[in-house]
Amino acid sequence: MPAGMKPLEKFLKKQTTALTRAGGFVGGVADKASGGTGASRRRASLSRVVPFFRETSPESGQAREVFSPDSEDPPSWPSATGTGTVLVPSSANGSGSGGGDVRSPSLSSDEQSSEASLVTESGGGGGGGGTPLHPDTPDNLTLAVLDSVAGKRPGINTETLLDDFMLTHPIFLAADRLQQVLLQQFSVEEDAGGRVGEVGGRGGGRRGGGGGGRGEMAGESALDAAERKQAVLNVAFRYLDTYRELLQEEGERSNTFPKELYLCAVQELSQHPELVEDVLKLQRWTEILHCPSEEEKESRKKQVRPLFRHFRRIDACLQPREAFRGSDEIFCRVYTPDHSYVTIRSRLSCRVGEILALVREKLQYSEDQPVLPGNLLLVAVTSAGEKAVFRPSDEAVFTTLGVNTHLFTCEPSELDSLLPLPEEIHWTPGDSKLHDMSAEEVANQLVAFDWELFSCVHEVEFVCYVFHGEQSRWRPLNLELVLQRCSEVQSWVATETLQCQSLPKRIQLLRKFIKIAALCKQQQDLLSFLAVVLGLDNPAISRLRLTWEGLPGKFRKQFQQFEGIADPSRNHKSYRDLITSLRPPLIPFTPLLLKDLTFLHESCKTFHGELVNFEKMHKVADMVRNIRRYRSSQLAMDTETSPSHLQTKAYVRQLQVIDNQNLLFDMSCKLEPKDT
């Protein structure tokens, strides 16, 4: 396996191999899944949650993957014959493929199988629960949405269709092209033959009846034209509302669309005075995107936005979390091979080339660097000594770093000499601060921080993370920090336990962690709940026989129940049953959401030729709507400000952890040698 391969890439490669053995994946999926070195870097934060994704068959002992995100049974995808096609090679109960037609239509090299993923069953429902649109070109899909909003497609759930389109259009239709089509459709003029516009003329081949473009619009009345313009405005408002925060980040680049649409609408007022309310609304949108509110301006005045482990500030970490934007400025330390460092101030989304320019400028005035370095590289070095070299064109690399990963700069000849920081290699035994904190207070702070982080993630970030990687127009900065937090909590559980030298105190810590997990579950924070459980399941912890034997039977039984929820068998049935029984607000185990989206993406084609598989888009949008439902009500936050409360809050938000698994295992063996 190549040295530069990242954790999720390795995971996908393992799962692909297992599926290929079982007869499911036929094509070259590994390369497609990895997306190259750049795309895999954006998934590096999943490194500590891989065990949760794997299911081991008792008969074969091999890892296998079960897909269905909605139930314990594999989903039926429409086939060319109209019968369901089982997507994965494993049945939900672990008994193999059974009698189903086991193949992956979109990943097979067989052309007929590829086409199967695009064919919908009679009635347009297919396997997606009543998807209203058949496969079509991106432009035609936009026109179909406009038709539906204008009321020209009776019997279609317009709200669901519009939501599907808005949440998933970045996958198949660039935002610039969508804006262009909407502007064209608003300004289109009907001629005597009823032909409308450039896009309509191109789209008529499949749905409008040939050369006339959209002949069904022939003889359309002025009222119909007004309905069409109203439909364009409704779609535009939905687009602006869905992507408001992201468009504000782009400034002038995004502000041209509402401005142009506003100017077009003003010109139409004399002919269509009923559009006056929409014109005023467009004017407000132009102001919103161009001139943020005073509250938004105030929040952007902050000089430093703290990340988890890069140039920490205690006073900043106690402030409520706000969503990160690419223009936010942060301080970050960049180390040199001798472990000295320079501190740079940089935009979160800046390119690696810009970071290196800032570093070079700092080194130029450094007394420790009398000679200006030549060709510099930016390298991420983990606590285990693994290295990843960034390309000059890479962007927003700060949030992709692991828990204890640091940025180094060096010349190419110095790359092999880079070593982790000494504090990442050595550890000091001692009592945990947790002994002085109540489990209730720690759990409350974990839940509060998780909710802040999860609330900051724009729902579109989930789609961008899986479908675009580094090519996405919008970076999933906040989602990557949630994944980093999940890894951090797992490492924290192992670190605190293994640093404790006293057996009785270590047993006390196990009890406290199990109680913290129970309280997180009770407060519906499944992210920290499962992170704590997986941290206790770390091989370095689970091998501590004397420690676990000293645990009271009540706690051992409770932990076994928690392990059952984390059990990935039958496609994580226990976890899915639990989350289905909960009502919002809740915090899901985010890595599993991404796993479901990833396997939906890799198992079903987005395009067949120029046609978009809108059935797949509907499935993706359904998953995103689940995320929206989890946050549909506000979680009650604890606002106590006592000194002990603030101390616990600072501790939980700045966890000091060891994430080097080899080091953790060495610590475990020193506590309880193998011969004991």
C-alpha cells in the first residue's frame, strides 16, 4: 500500500477488497474511492473510527461491509428488468448473499449493469421512495424543477423535489451554471412559435418534442409567463436561503447573481406588477449578501479563531463555538526540523503556497536562520512519525490535521530527518484531573461542546465532504473539526486511563468513563457516547485484565450493553434502532453518517453519459434531511459560571491526549505486563 495513503483511503481499500472477494464489487473501485492523495487528506479525521465501520463474520473471520443506511436489510436498487438489485454481497444477518441477485450495477464493468442504476421502476418510484424525476441532463432537471414549482407537474411533491435539488445540485450542476440557467429562464422571451430560450431549446430533445424546444409552451398566456418568472424567483430564493452563509463568505463573487436577477426583475415590473414583493425581497437579499448585519460584523472582528490543537488560547476556548469560514484568521505554529518554530497568522482557507511564503518571510528575519532556505515543503508529521507532504495548491489544510499532527517546513533533502515533537513521543505518568471532577459535570460539558460543534456544520458540508473532496467549492471545515473531536475523545479515554499508575485509581477511572458514557447517552449525545465506548475498547485498554476484573459487576454489565450498541453487525442495527427511537435534539455519530453517504456514492453512478441519476440525489437528500431533523430543536445548554464549572469546561475543550497507538500499547504493557 502506498506510503501516502490516508486512513479512510485504507479503510475503503480494505472494504473494497472484502466486497470483491464476496462477489460484489467488480470494477476498479479502490482508485475511485480514494480520489487520489488530495481527496484522501480531507478524510484523515476518520482514522480513529475505522473499527466501528467493520463487521467480522464469525465463520470467515474477514471484515465485510453492510451498506443500507436506513434498515438492517440491503436496499433494492432498480434494475433493467424492474426488479430490485441487492447492492451488497452480504445479507443483513451475516449469512452471505442468500438467493438475491447480488451485484453492484454502477461499479460493474458490464454496460448493462451500469445502465441499471439509472432505470426507474414504473411510476417513477424506483428504490428511492417515490422520486419524482427520471434521469436527465442537469439543465433539463433545472427546467423540470421550475415546471414543478410553476404547478405544471401535478401529482409531484414540489417541496421534496425542490429540497432534493437544492441539497444535491453541487454534485451534478455547478452553482455558476445554475445561476446562469435561472437568469436565462427569467429573461426568456416567447416568440410566435412558443419557443423559449437557449436552455429550453436544447432541452426539448428529450422532453419537449424535438426542434421546437419546449413546444408545450406554445400560445402561453401572459399569466403563464408570470407564473414562470415567479417559479424562477421561488427557486432563486430557496437557493439563496440554503447557501446564505456560504455565499456571504464569497462576497462579491456570489453577490452578482441576486444583483443581476434584481435588475432583470425591475425591468419586468411594468409588465408584471405582481412581482413587486419579490423585487423588494431580492433587494433585501442583495443587501444581506453584500452588507452583513452588525451582529455578523461583530463576530467577524475576532482576531483569532482557535482550532483544537494549534496555538491554543484558554480564554478563547471558553467562548461559544461559531462556524468557521475560510476567511477567518488563525494563528498557527509551523515547525522546522530542529523543532524551533515560527508563528504565522493566516486565513483558514489559504493555499499551502501562501503558508510557505509567510514562513519564508518569518525565517528571513529570524536570528536562528541566518541563511534563507531554498525550496520549502510543508509537511504534516503525526505523533507516530508518519509524514504527508502537501502540494502548493492544497487549501484549508489546518482542519485536516490529526489530533497530534503538526505542520513542519523543510527542504526536500531534510524530509527524512523530520521527527515528531519530543512531547508527542514521551509521556509522564500521573494522576488524572478527572479524579477531582464529577462525571455529571464532565458529561454536561462534553454534550455542550459537541452540540456547539455539530450546530456549526452546514448541512451541505456533508455532501461536499463525500462527493467532492478538495475539488469542492465550499470546504467542509466545521465537519472536519467534528471528526477530529471524535478522534480526540477516543484518545483522551485511553490516555487518562493509561497514565494512571495506581490500580485502584485506574478502576475508578473506568467507572467514571462508563458513567460519563451513560450520561452522554441519556442526553442523546451519541458522538461522545460512542467515542468513549470505542476509547474503552482500545486494545491498549481492553487488555488490562486486572483493571477490568476490579470493576464492579454492575459496571461491567452496563459496558457490555454499550458495546452492543457499538456492535457493527447487521449493519449497525443496534445503533440504528437506538437513534430511531430518539427525538430531536440529538447528536448522531457523525462518522457513520459519512460512511453511509460514502457507500451510497461509491455504489451507484452519479452520471450515465450526460444524464444525472436523480434517484441517487433523492437518497442523498433524504440522508441530509435526517441531519436537519436531528437539529430541528435547540439543546438546552448549561450556563453555570462557578470556578469549578469553568475549570471543567476548559479541561473538556482542551483535552491533552496521546494518539500514538504504539505508545499507548507500550504504556499498557508497563502497567500490566503480558505474563500477568
